Amino acid sequence: MAEFWLQFLLTIDATLRVATPLILCAMAGIFSERSGIIDISLEGKMLMSAFAAASVAAVTGQPWLALLVAIGVSVFLSLIHGFACITHRGNQVVSGLAINILASGLTVTLGIAFFAQGGQTPFLKGDQRFSPITLPFADAIRDIPFLGPIYAEVISGHNIIVWIALLAVVVTSLVMMRTRFGLRLRAVGEKPEAVDTAGISVVLMRYQAVIIAGVLCGIAGAYLSIAHGAGFVREMTAGKGYIALAAMIFGNWRPLQALYACLMFGFLDAVAARVQGLELPLIGEVSSDLILALPYVLTVIFLAGFIGRATPPAAIGAPYVKER
Amino acid sequence: MSTTLPRWIDIGVLPLLNILAAFIVSGIIIAIIGENPFTALGVMLKGAFVYKGALGYTLFYTTNFIFTGLAVAVAFHATLFNIGGEGQAMMGGLGIGLLVLALDAVVPAFLLIMLAIPVSALMGAAWGAVPGYLQAKRGSHVVITTIMFNFIASSIMVWLLAGTLMEQGQMAPETRDFAEGVGLFKFHEIAGMMGIKVARSPLNLSFVIALIAAFGVWVLIWRTRLGYVIRATGHSEKAAVYAGHSPQRIIIITMAISGGLAGMMALNEILGVQHKLILDFTSGFGFTGIAVALMGRNHPVGIIFASLLFGALYQGGAELDFEFQTITREMVLMIQGLIILFSGALVYMFNPMVERLYHRIVGPEKGAA
Amino acid sequence: MTIKTQHNARGGTPPPAIALSGISKTFGAVRANDDIALTVTQGHIHGIVGENGAGKSTLVSILYGFYQADRGKIEINGAHADIKTTADAIKLGVGMVHQHFMLVPTFTVLENIILGHEHRKGGKTLDDEIALAREELSSLAQQYGLEVDFDALVADLSVGLQQRVEILKTLYRGAKILILDEPTGVLTPQETDQLFEILATLRQQGVTVLLITHKLREIMAITDDVSVMRGGKMVAHLVTKKTSPSELAELMVGRQVLINADFHEAEKGEVCLTVDNLTLTGDGGIPLLRGISFDLRAGEILGVAGVSGNGQSQLLEVLSGITPPTTGAIKIGGQVISPESTTTPNDVKNMGLAHVPEDRHAMGMVLPFSAAETSVLGYEDQPSLGSGFWFGPDQLERHCGELMQDYDIRPADPSLKCNLFSGGNQQKLVLAREMSAAPKILLVGQPTRGVDIGAIEFIYQRLIAMRDQGCAILLVSVELDEILTLSDRVMVMNNGASMGIVDKRDADAQSIGLMMAGVV
């Protein structure tokens, strides 16, 4: 029983680790999409900033600087997205896709040019990256039954970005629902004309939104390469940006619900790694591959209105043009 | 859309400007990483066209892009955005794989090949029609659904290839080889039979099928009633309803056709070269189809040329691997991303500039018809 | 054309709330506003009437800073006003209630009202601001009789209440001049009455109201002054008490150059279309058609007159099978279209009905298509255009070429894109397509909207020729002259209902105008 309990806690612990970039990207997606700009480029921004963070950390050894550069790079991609979709009223999906493919090619190209390790960055060690933070007394109270392991295994031992991600949810939620900026942001994604006639610039609001999305994706990228991982590996985002997109949709474009979706998808991921090949009664052999497909399947079912009702921002995807 | 510019500028000059912009930015990036962009271009051109067998490889890649490019273009004509080419191609491959693995012991190779062609199209069509149905009847947007369907298809492939379909005693996630003779003729084999010596390359009969498909799409879109209605629906749903058509029905049919074309890409890779089902044979070519369709302006002729360009980029990109320490074929991915950006999302960026320039040269308002 | 102007220059009166002079605005080739002058007295309700496309909305959009005029001067309360953005207009005390509400449906009433004006109250957080706004709004609402539940979601409110929120929003932002653009188009009669009560209260409290509408009844009911616009120009300024609906109707529609249509008595055949107590209810339960009944005989033209937006468009859509009716029935030959029948536009076409839609750009043609392609829209299944799936461009072009010759469409190039033809030639193409199908019944909506004089004459002759061949024609037009020139009988619509059917002999502009205004 104790063994199962420990295994369970370790799974929860892994869930948090896996979910962290999803949470950050889902919040990024919420900012962008609630302002009316579709953002399928979460993946590309995360990949590019993961590479940037790992490169800077490898060269300077300073994780905080690396994080900052990662954010900068991601915001730059956001601005390209904004330039195409807001300024030039281009197709938002095409623009996002372009950024994803561009990032995919550029990271490897630059990686080889900079480090000549087949697209990887050098292995980061020690204080070149964000290390796990062991909370006080974690070891001391580990042996207290029930609560001890929860504290030691689940709560303690995460790096700073895991905490930033959780904080991001709280902040996103507060900004969206409790500030005038959030009010305007939500309005601009639902009915930009209403914002325009109230004397507020739709363009400016949307640029602000995509920039915030860039910041959050930048943090997510840095997490992958210099906190969770120890260096950049080609294609290291491996579709996480799209899972985050799915989680955001599954969470109905709302911060807290998106957090739950991220945790659920993260949990599925953590479980999948542990149950591969397990024989279960009735079900037979468990396939981790199919478990990993569940987030996508659930999102499709959700979007089709079979569970709950998806309510995307009303003005999403449509460039704002003043009526003639 | 500019109406004050003559047609030759609209379909000739502007697209070229967009591609040029993509290549200039690529050149700048190459220069930044310390190589000469013109040398790189030269290497790519040689790698794509000059070296022995190079052209065969280039056309082999071209084949993939024609299929996926046509798929995207057909959907675009109904203003649908099919990002699901990857998944649809995987399903096409899965269809071929299951068919051949199940029957190659009993059914003659020729018959199997003849069956495999429609099966690949049908499997892809099914994988496209479901998102179409979900958009038409359930209101879920085809863009998001096709993205999800790519991942679902990929998971199914991993599950089957690393499980049930994996060859006994093998570690690689792939099936056993198809029976001898179950595969499309290679071009150099056909040429050999006719006594002409051609360098070995993976170029196979799929290329011809792709060209036929391109012609078929041209006929469909511009020479059939269905194509007419697809275009009418794409331009104005109201007009389509007025004319007595159901946009829902057209959405589903168009997505099925689009998916079918993407599914046929598997002919080239699976039945043309691999002769077994492998993982990730689509290699992102489904996404390249979007760049191809955008560049080719959704016209089959444009798509063939754009596919050739991308075929050359991919084959020439492989050559970069050999020639340079610092440049690899991923460079091509980067160029692809830039082309999608400039020919797609920023497609009208140069219009005002060109318009101003044109009117300064030709005189104001003269260009209007 | 003379411009009648009422001077309100009494000594000691305050400067006019709004004074516009020389306002011009063009969109591409369209002169939306042409040298407009307008004076609105403080504390008055001033109406602006005009047909759709007369330039009313453009004018008020300029006043509200949504567009900028190419030329002209704006004065607000006697001071020169430089209105570049909406924010400028709001600062000057100009508020606007748009035709389509500028409300976020997923927000509460309070959130909508404070959107963009959160800072004003100096609260630290959004919650503070909302609390402060609530207090001020309660007193505003009481003062002007605009009670509404502040915490309700806008999406849950009736259209009338939503409009109330819009008015409250402008007052909250300090509006002393309130512009209402077609405020009653979406309201039920009861809601309209309530709106007028509110407007009366506003006037009492010193607010100046600019009311944009094309409904004459409303102008007569509530305004002090009225200005009439037509074709981008201001054609008259009148005091409401001293004018009449029929005078306004005449000014709005204008007198066209008399067109020789060679009209003669029709030989009526038997009834081929019967409409029986047809109703249509729109979103939110708004009645769009109210119990329309009529017969249409072979060889006659039944004109449907009315100021636009009184249900004519819906009547055409229901008759052509695009929208199913809510109740009632349509009989064509032996077949019946009812709410239960699943009739499609194709079925109706097969019953021998053709339809020239009002909106040729959105519906009648596909603008990026070639003329040849548009010439078969809705008739793709004709075997002469190719066998089976095949759809030959040669056949299309030949077919279109014949139509072009028959109907004198220029340039006679079937491969030219539709958006490159003039309005008149576009319309002739649509007419040619529908008429060449040799229908038993022809529905025609606004056949001469945006069409030059020469083409109008041609279209008239064709319509009469069709009639003489025994076709039953239902002609919907906002051009009263057109209706009177072509019709054998005239049905007048007002507010979704038929005001009666008048025979040609008894029809004149005066009496029809009164029916259009809903007076009779």
C-alpha cells in the first residue's frame, strides 16, 4: 500500500513537471485568443525560446539572463505574428504555422552553426540552469506518514519555473477578470467594434495581448531547456504547444479550467510512462500510445459539442476592419 | 485583393516578390551563420538537378508535394483550411499497409497495386471527411480538428507499428516487407526495360499518378459542376444557398476530396519506395503542401511548379549536409517557414507599394478596367 | 433642386448643438456625402430621413469620429470641433447608439457601460470602479427612466433593453448630444413606444437627439425638426409640424426622369401563385412578416411598394425557398410550400419560379466569377452545359454570349470577371439568366438599384415583355415611380404587413405614400 502511495505521489509529481510548459503556453494562448488572435504558434515560440535559453545558458552560464533572452526571442516571434495578423490582416492560422515551421528549421540550423553538435546545445550543469528547490525540512518530515511524502515528493523539489507557471494561472485569472485591461482584452476578442466605438485602439490591445503570449511562451521554452532539461534537443517541444492549445480549448479559454485540463493532460502523460505494457483485467494490455492520444481525442469530442459546449471568443480569427 | 493592378502583376509579379522576400531573409540568415548564401544556392541547385540521379530524387520529392499541395488547394477553393495533410497521408499509408500485409500472400501483386491506389485515397478521404462533417454539422472548426486528427493519426501509427504490426524479432517500429513485386515501378526500371540507362533514384510511377491527379483537380475545379459549386460556396455561401446548394454537403465532400489527395501521398513513399509501412514517412510533407498551395495560388499548374521548387529545395538541401559543416537540410524547413509567412500571412504586404509604383509609372487609374 | 431651410435664429437662443457645413466624403468612386449642411437645435429631437444608401449613416459616422470627412466643418455647441477619433467625439459630449449594438454579449450590463471609461471614477481596482459606476448609474437610470438590471448578461436581455443599455452607456460618458442610427429597426412596436418615451424624457432633460431613420411614422411621432437626404445630398430641412408623411416620402424617393416603359393594360391569365396568411418570425421572436396574403396571376406585374426594411426582403426569401415560413402557405401550381414542407430553392425553381435577388453582389452573382460562370448560377444542372459531371467552359461561354447579345450586356466578353462590369450590366446579366429560364413566375427585387438610366429603360421593357408573354411577375422596389410605372396592381408593405393592394387605376404617389408611411 505504502509503495502504491509513493508511486501515486511520484506520478503527481511528474504530472506537475510535465504540465508546467503546458500551463504557461495555455495561459499564453488565452491572452492571445481572448483578444481575438488565433495562436497555433505556441509550439514554435516555445521551441525557439528553448533554444535561445539553452544557448545563452551554455555560453554565459547565467540562467536568469537565458530566461530573459528566451522571452525576448519569443516576443519577437509574437511581433511577427502581430505584424502579419493585426497590421496586415493576414490569415492567423497561416502565420502561426509559418512560425512553427520556421522555428523548427531555424533552431537546428542555428544550433549546428553555433555549437556543431547536430542541433543540440551543450549539456548544462549545476548553476547553468534552474535547479530544483528543496523546500525547508523536506527530508526531515519525509517519514511522517501520509503528509510527509506529499510535502517531500510533490511539493518540494521543483524548480522556480514550476512555481512561476502556477503563479501565471493566478495572475492570468486576476488580470482577465479583475482589471480594466482584462475587461478590454476580453471585449476586443468578443466584439472589437464595441471597443473601437468606446475610443480604445483595437490594434494596440491586440498587440499587447500577443506580446504577453510571447512572454509566457518564452518562459515555457526556457523551462524545457534550462530547468526541466539540461540543454536543447532538436524538436524538444514535441507537440507540447499543440497539447497546450488543446488544453486551452478544453478549458474553454478560461485560466482555471485550462489549468485543470493541463494537469489532466499532464497526468495522462505521466501515467502513460508508467503503465506501458501493463496487463489490466478486462482492458488487456495498456497502450501508452493511445493514452497519449487522449488529449486530442477529448478535445475533438469537446469541440464537437458532445461534452460541454465550447464557446470560443466570438471575434476570433477575424481581422478587424472598420465597416465601410 | 487589388483590382487596380493588371493581371500579370497580380499573378506574376506579386507572388515572385513574396518568394523573393523569403529567399532574401533566408540569405541573410545564412550570411549571419557565416556562410555565403550564393555558394549555398549553387550547391543546392547542383544537388537538385546536376548530379547523377539528382533530378530523379528532386522529382521524387516533387511527387509528395504535388499530392499534399493539391489537397490543401482543393480545400482552399471552398475556403476551408485543411492542415490535416499529415494525418490524412498517414492514414493513406496505413490503408495500403493493412491491405497489402493482409492479402499479399494470396492476391497477385498487380491486383494489389491496383487496389492500393483507391484504398490510400479512401482512407485519406475518411480522415478528411470526419473533420469536414464536424465543421458542417457540429460547428467545430476544421483547422483545430485537423490539427488534432494529425496527432491522433500519429498515435494510431505508433500504437500499431510498435505493437500489432511490428515485425517479429525487430526493434524498429515498422512492418515486415511487402511481398516481392508489390510496389510501384521505379522510373529507372521502366527506362531500363526500354533500353535507356537512367541513374537509380526513388522516382516511381506515383509521379505520373500525381500529374494525373493534378490534371484531375484542374478538371474538377474548373470543368465540373461540383467544382463550380465548390468555388461558388467558397466565394459566397449566400450565393450558393440562393443557387440551391447546401454548403454543409459541399464542406464534407470537399474535405473528403482534399483528404483523399493527401492520402495518395502514401503511394509514393510506401508503395513506391519503402515497400513496408514505417513510422513518420510523412516527414512534415503535409505541412509543406500548405506552402506549395499558397505559392501555387491554388492552381494545379502553379502547384506543380511550386512542388518542383520544394522538391529541389529538399533534394538540394540534402546536398548541403555533405558540402557544409554548418548548413543542413533543416535550412530548407526554415525557408519553407519563411515562404509560408511571406506568401501566406503577409501576402498583401507588397500590394500597396507595388500599386503606388505602378501608378507612378503608368499613370493614375489607367490600370483599372 | 431647392433646399428648404428653416431658420431658428431667434435672439438669445443658445448656439446650435450641431452645425455641419460642406461635409463631403467619398469611398472609392461613391460620393457617400456631398456638401452636406445641417443645423441641429439644442434640446430638439432632430430626424434625418432617407433611403438606404442615402448617406445618413456615413454622415453620423463622421460626426462620431468613426470616419473622417474629406472636406467640411463641424461645430459642436458653437465651437469648432476637430473630431478625429471616436474618443474625441465622446469628449465633446457626442454619444451614439449604433444600428448594430456595440455591446459585448458575454459581459454584464455594468461591464459594458464602463468599458473604456473605467478610469474616470478613480477607483483602484476594477471592482472599485464597478461599484462607483453602479451608484452613478442608478441615479442616471432613475433620472431618465432607463431602468435595467445592471448585473444581467447583455446576451440575456431583449433587444429593447440592450438598446437601453446603449443609451445609458452614452449618458454615462457624459453625452449631451445623442445620435441614434435606425434605432427601431430591431424593435417590436411596444419597444418602439418605450424608446420614444425615453427620447421624450431625454429632450425634457436638455439632451439633443439626432434620430436617423427611414420610417416616416417615427419622424412624425417624435421629432421637432427633420432633414431629408437622398443620394448623398441633403435635399430639405423642415419643421416636423409643418410637413406631412407624403411630402417626406416624395422627397425621400425623389422624382426620376420619366422613363418610357411603353406600359399598356395586361391580359391577365389564371392564378399561378397564391400566398396565404404568410408569417415569418426572426431571431428573438421579432415578427418580420405578418399575415401576408395575395394572388398573382399569369401576365400581370404585382408591385410591392414600401420603404425598405418593411419585410420585402423576407418576402422574397420565403417565396424563393431560401427561408422557410413560420406559418402560412404558398401555393405554386399544385404544389404547396409550408413550414412543414422541406422545400429548397431548387424545388421552387423546378416549380417554374425564377428569382432576381435584391442584393446582386452577395446573392445574385459571385463577384470573382467570370460572367460566363455567373450566367449559370443556380442553373448548373442544365444538360446543355455539359453531360454528367462535365461542365464545359465553351458551353458556358456560348450560353453567356447569347445572353449578352440578347440583353445587350457590355462589354460582351463572357470571360470577364463580374466585378469589372458596371452595375447596370451586372443587373442585366442576372436578369438575363433568370428570364432566359422562361419561368412561369418571376420574383424581381430592386431591379434598378445602382443601374444607369439607359439600362433602366431596357430592363423595364424586358419586364413588360415578359409579362406580355404570360409570366407572372412580383416586383419589389423602393422606387415608387418604378412600381407605379410597371405594376398592374400594387401591394404596399409596412412593418412586415400588407397595407392593402391597389389597382393601377386607383394608385397614385400620394395615396401609396400614405400607405407606405403606415398612416392608412
